[in-house]
Amino acid sequence: MRIHPSPLALAIACALSLFTVGAAATDAPERTASVALLDDIQVTATRREASALDVPVGITVVDGEQIKRMAPQTAADLLHGEPGTYVQQTTPGQGVVIVRGLKGSEVLHLVDGFRLNNAFFRNAPNQYIALVDPLNLERIEVARGPMSILYGSDAMGGVVQFLTPEPRFDGSDWQTRGVVRARLSSADDSNHSRVAIETGRAGLGLSAGVSYQNVGELRAGGGETLPYTAYSQRGGDIKLLWSPAEGHELMFSAQYARQPKTQRHDALVPGFRQTRADNAEFLFKPQERTFGQLRYRHTNPLAFADEIALQVGHQRIVDNRTTRETGTVNREIEANASRLWGFTAQLHKALGERHRLSYGAEYYQDTVDSFRERHRLDTGVVNERPSRYPDGSKMDSVGLYLADDWKLGERLDLNYGARYSRFDITMPATAAGPAVKLTPDDLSGHLGVAVRLGDRLRLVGNAGRAFRAPNIFDLGTFGSRPGSRFNIPNPNLKPEYVTTVDLGLKYAGEAWQWEAMAFRSNYRDKITSVLTGDTTASGLDVVQSRNATRLQLWGVESGVTYRHQALEAYATATYTRGDEQFDGGEYPADRVPPLFGKVGLRYAFDSAWEVEGWSLYASAQNRLSPRDAADPRVNPNGTGGWATLNARIGWRATSSLQLQLIAENLADKRYREHGSGLDEPGRNVSLALDWAF
């Protein structure tokens, strides 16, 4: 079944219905406490604890109970259908979140406050979110809209933050607790498990956990098994929390994740308009993330700050590959790594009852190691080849920011701030290009307003500017790219900029919770892959990244939830439209999602049993950019609309044991998310276990 609703009409109708519903709503006496609410406390949009209802920014929150119920395969899966977040997947085990039509390095990703984005993070779908363990998450927070005043480069579409649990205990006696989580699924014959344990007492906590995932080949809707879709992943983590004295807290954490060998499905099977696959071999071998962080928090008031948080961390991401183009005997073996060090100081100070200042500084230093060699399968000869990135490239940055939450009265709240950022980017000379040294800087600003229309109703609006500095991927990448392209480096790139305005309403009552926001973004100096007019000897189109285009984006994000005693009903709808201008012409923007969302109903019979049914949906996307229209991952006639029917039964067998039976895509529909590199799973039955001890 193909569905073709008018995207604009449906999005506007949904948004208007939320206003109507909320205006007529009456608070009910009970609420389901396990569901994230707009008046929950968030930290991402303000870098401090604040109510999501009062913050004049679009906030998407997935809390621990939702994560447990969804039992996800990847961290990105947790954001399917949420307001403003669209998930694209090029290959199994990987995924990217598109926020307000922007993706990759156009969106900043954080893990416990530290940047996941690195110097070769692509401004396109990439695989690095997969290296965040979804079973070791306490919550996900998405701040939608420009956030460069707080976070600097990349926070253009928004910020996606993954927060992991912290081992906190009450009482002076030593306590120990743990959890075993597991999921078995039929569509890909997969198993995913985690064992974690915590021990400690008040002021001291230690936790450790290990995770393992093994995924077989995926069966798509209709029964076809997709080749090159199996992979495995393993990881571990440890965290120590210590309060040596009142108002002082130290936290050390370490995380590790590894995919030993993941095949790129879309490069190994013929796509749309292709008679043969681009590659005979394409392996991410391996993908790996190692992360360590030390945080000091001081909460005894001082003259210049009521709270201070200092963080220093190191992240190493390995992106090694083995590839061989179809019809050749040349196997390319790459070793690429980012070594990112970072330091953050953030301070908060209340000035009377009307001003709450947040200010601080950041410093990051990223070094890229890159090597490539060619193995001829017929002769066994091995030759060193130009690396994907200039080996030894560096990207350093420093930023200073100040933001103020100013209460102008009982009903009006003003948020404003500014940030200065400076970069020092160097690349050594290679055979492909000269040495490069760039020192871009930026001054970003933001103004937000929240008007209290009632105890539970807020009118919010924002105007902000954000930027993205060119990174090593933009400046130094060269070689074969998807879509029969060959990229050459450009040493003269400048930063990209976006200005966004949005306006919306938020409501969070005892029974009803809803929000509806409309936004418009003007994106200029966008770094775009541009055809140079040349071709390689093997027939690939030569392209180069340039500050070549402008982009206009606008959209509507909406969501509503109703809770009464044991019943919960919810619905979301997000619509985005993008138009790009290049060389005097205008055309649809690249990778813009169609209208999408979800609708569902959950009911708890008693404390032991609950059922849930839901549908994820997307309309057809026929507005294709020239790049989309030529991409083998995208149907040249457009991506068809779809809707899935899903169900879940949850049983709390004991106070510590919870079992779930989850059935997804019950109609076994064959469909593909727009821009993804493979079809989604067919009918999939999963058994999930959560045992606390």
C-alpha cells in the first residue's frame, strides 16, 4: 500500500489539532510517571538543569523507561518517529539522525557532554552513532535548532546528546545491584545482551558493564534475505563516582565499542539505475571507539559561581576499511583514526531572582592518522597509496560563551547569549595537494523568549545563528565516493552559517502534553560536493567540496500525549521542506525527509501486564535533489510512502524481572526509509528480557 497524503496539509492539520486538543484539555488526577514529560528536567539546551517546558527551545527526550521498552538495536533507533528527528540508515548496525533537515556534521552529537563529532565526521550519513551502546543509555536529549552559542561548531540543526547512567546510592551501608538485558529477534536472527553491576554507598559508586551483539542477514518485507547485512559488536564501560566532601564530586568514566567487520550493503549490491554493484568488497574493518573522561563538579556557592563543572576527556575513533571496486584486482586497505582531546569549563551563577548566568570555555584538539595501501590480488604486490586524509592533520578549537536567563516578570522569560570560537586547522602537503593552514573564527548569538500563558502553557520563540567550521573531511578527503564519484581536496573552504527563527506552543498538564513548533532556516555558504566536469580514467565523475550553495529550510514539528490512569495515547508529525540554490538555479534540497511520525496506544491492565500498539509512518518523498536523483540508494521516481503496524506485550513477572514480546511490521511490508541504503526489516518478532538483581 502506498500512501500519498498532502504533506503540508497533514502537518498543518496535525499542528492545529494539537492546539485545539490542548485548549480543551482538562487535567486528570493521575499520570504515568515512566513517560518523559515536557516539564522533565533537561540539561542539553541550557548546559544546566532546567524544565523542558520553560526552555524556549524544541526539546525531544527519550527516557530510561522508553529505552527499556524499545530494546533498540542501535542508539539512533530510539529516535524513530520522535518530533523533529528522522533516522536514515545506510548499512545495518549504523544510522544517522536528521534534525530539521540537517545531518551528519551539521548536527552536533555528544556523549555525556563530550563531542562525538570529530575532524573527519562527514556532513552526510555516517556510521559513528553506532559506536554508542544503546543498552547503556539513561536518556537521549535532542535540542532542536541552532545551539552554537553553547556548543560551537556543528550545532546547526541541533544537538543530540546521549547520557549514560551514573552509580548513585543513598545510605551509609554498602549496596550492590545489577541488571541483565537481552533481546532476540527473528528478522535478522540477532541477539543483543548486556550485563552491568553497580556497588557503593552514599558518596561513592562504581559501575561496570559489558555488551555483546550478533546480527545475521536481514530478512526484508516479503521474505527476501538481504546479503551483506550481518555484523557483530561488542563493548564495555566503567564509571566511578566519588564525593570526597560536601559540594565536591569527581567522576571518571571509560567506554569502549567495536564492530570488527561490517559490510556496506549498498556498495555491494546493485542499486537503482545500476546493473552491477560499485564494489566487490567493502568492509568497515574495524570500527572502534575508545573514550575516557574525568569530571569535577563543585556545588558550594562562590562569589563568581554557584556551580562549577570541569571536564577533560579523550576519544579515539578508528575508521578502517577494506575495499575493492568491481572488476578490479586492486584491494585498498585503509587505517584512519581520530585522536580527540577536550577540556570544558562551565559555570552557573544566579544574580538575584531575575538573572541566571551560564558561562564557560572549551578547548578541543583533534589529530588525524591516515594510511592506505593497495594489494594486487593477481601478483601479491603491495604499494603504499595516498591516504584518505593527509596523515597528521590537526584541528584545534577554542570557544568562550556567555548566556543569561532573564526573568522580566511573572510571565516573560528572556534567554540570550553569545559565543566566540576560533579554529586552527593544519594539513601537511601530500601528492594530492599543498599544505593547508586555516584560522577561521566566528561570533554566534541567540535570543529566545518564553511567555507564560498559564501554569502549564508556554508560547516560545527563538532567533539564532550557528556555524560549522570546515573539518578535515571537507578539506582533505579524496578518492572514490558513493554515486560513482571521485573527490579531490579543496584547501580554500570557509565556514558554513545558518540563521533560524522558530515559534511554538508547549503544554504540559497532568493528562495532556503537547507541543507544536514551526521553524525557518537560512543556510548559506553550504559546503557542497560540486562536479568539476572532469572524469577519472575509470569513468568516475570528479567532484570537489566548495562553499557553493544556499539552502532554505522550513517545517513543523508536533507531538501530543494523553494519559489517564492506565491509558496512554500519543501521536507525532514532522514535516520539513528544503530548497537549494546553486549557480542561479533552484531545486529540492538533499536528503530532506518526507512527512513522518508515529501514533500509538499503551494500556496497563495492572502492575504486571501492559500492551501497546503503534504505527510508524512516512509519506512519499518525490522532491529529489539532483544528487538524490543520481544516488543508487534512492529510487529515481521517489521514495514511496509507508506505514507499519507494531505491537508489544509487557509482563512484569516479579519485581525484578520484566519480559516483553514485540512484533514489528506485522503486515510484512517491504519499504525503505528515504535516503537509506537498504530496505527495512520485514515481520520481526523479538523477545526482550530485563532482570534487575
